[in-house]
Amino acid sequence: MKSQWWSAVLKCPRCGGGLDVGQHLARCSACGPYPVLGDVPLLVADPSAYCARFHDAILAALAEQDLAEREVVAVVEAFAEGRSELAQSFGDDWTSHEASGGDAPVPVRGAAAKALGSLMAVALREGPASWITRRLKPVKLTLEVGCGAGERSEALAQKCERLLVGDLSLRAVFRARARAARHDAEVAGVVMDAEALPIRRGTLDLLVAEHVVDLLDEPFEFLQQARKALKRGGEVLITTPEPSLGFGEDDALVGLASQAKFKVHERRDGLPWLRVNSSRFVECYLVQALCLR
Ligand SMILES: C[S@@+](CC[C@H](N)C(=O)[O-])C[C@H]1O[C@@H](n2cnc3c(N)ncnc32)[C@H](O)[C@@H]1O
Ligand SMILES: [Zn+2]
């Protein structure tokens, strides 16, 4: 198999060593193999546990992409064999319009219509999505971690030469990769855990983590690894509806970022993020956004 550009960017999530990436396996000479499914390496610390836990979800995601060929399924089965894990589905969290990029449902008209209309206009103009896209400048290599269904991946792919989309969910990685691939950047997908980033030191110009840091058990671990993965002069864009990270203080995230030796270049707060789940169910989060260097 021809060598892919992303082989030179990725590292073993366990020992940090280099990987030899082939069609079905990515190998670390010290730690052993990781599965590669549909050109997506599964670079998580315990790939056997991952394949056992998400066995059915993996096979479904492969089938959705028409990638459930015998050899590919055999890789999943080989890793999962002999492991008994509680079956889980991916933590996918997207509405159908977020996944497709189509229009959100229109909220039912009534007493709240005017207020909702103006809130939506502010969210479009001043929300976390526009904060991220406004900050983008042309760079070589961007990692989007926690890419979900790829709502932001398209904008990122228009501003970099190479884009890596990463998520714990294989289904999310497939979707984000397909959306980003409509644009000029070379795009690759990797299943990864934000707390054990499989990215070599000093390689990234930009790391984007939109609405994911609050979901992590160890956000400090993520921040430390993000800093190591950045090139000199690189930056991290983080948005989150819960900057307290469960510690009760809105300054918690900034505090951890400083401990991880980041400088807070920009901090914005109260950016409206609206999720129109249906014409009668609209969620509004007030998001904090940080640009770290
Ligand atoms: C709220 S969604 C945000 C998706 C996308 N960034 C957006 O804003 O539309 C959070 C995403 O983070 C992913 N995620 C959760 N924990 C993760 C982890 N430890 N490492 C990588 N991704 C994770 C989930 O699978 C999910 O796709
Ligand atoms: Zn290793």
C-alpha cells in the first residue's frame, strides 16, 4: 500500500512511537497492531476493548459506508475475540440537519417567535461556529478532535492543506471525512481519544476542539497533549458550553490551560449556540471560546 501523508503525523497512543500503517493494520514495533478500517486507523490505547465494546456499532458504521468487506470485518472480529465488554453504541450526538448541513427546522410560531428569531440571528452572527470560522487563516495541518458529524470540518478543510478529523466514534469520523473531502484539503480520519492524542510532537498548526472538552474525564491530559502536538506558533481553538468542567468555577478551563503552559490569546464568553432539535424543541447554550497559544 502506498505510504499516506498521515502516517508521518500519527504516533502510537500508548508509547508514542512511530507507526507503520498498512491497509488493515497500523503497527507499533513496541506495542503491536491497531486496526485500520476503511482507511481509518483506530488509535486508541486498548483497540481490543474498543472493538469488543463497539462491535455492533463498528459493523453498522462500516455497512453504512459500504465498507463491510470480509477482510475488514475479520479485522474487527480478530481484535474483539476473547474480550467480553459491555456492548455500547457510539456517543453520536447530532441532529439530522447538523449531519447534512441542511436547514434547521423552523420553530413553531407563537409567543416566543420574535425572541427566538432574534436569538437565532445573533447565534448565526456571533455564535461559536462563526467565532471559529472567523479565526481561520490558511495553514498546512489542522486537527479537529471530537469532529462529530463534521459540521465544522468543511470550513476547516477550506483553510488548510491537510485536515485530520478525529473522534472516539468511527461513525463520526466517516461522516466528517466525507463532508470535508468535498473541499480542497487532503483529508484523513482517525479514531482517537482526545486524552491520548496519537499525534507526533510539533506537527500541528491548528487544533480545533468544538464542544468536546467538557465531555472528557481528564481535560488537563488533553490540554497537555495538545500543547505538545502543536508546532511553534500554532494555536488551539476550544469552545465549550461548560467551562467549569464540573469544578463549579467558570475559570476552570482557563486555569487548566495555564497549568498546561498555554497563553490565553483570546477569551470570549456567552456566545449563543442554538440547537434546533425540532420545531418544538430548541436548546440554547452559552458558550465560552478560547484561543490558546
Ligand atoms: C457535542 S459533540 C460535538 C461535535 C462537533 N465538534 C460539533 O460541534 O458539532 C462531541 C463529540 O466529541 C466526541 N468525543 C467525546 N469524547 C471524546 C474523546 N475522549 N475523544 C475524542 N472524541 C470524543 C463525541 O463522540 C462527539 O462526536
Ligand atoms: Zn507503541
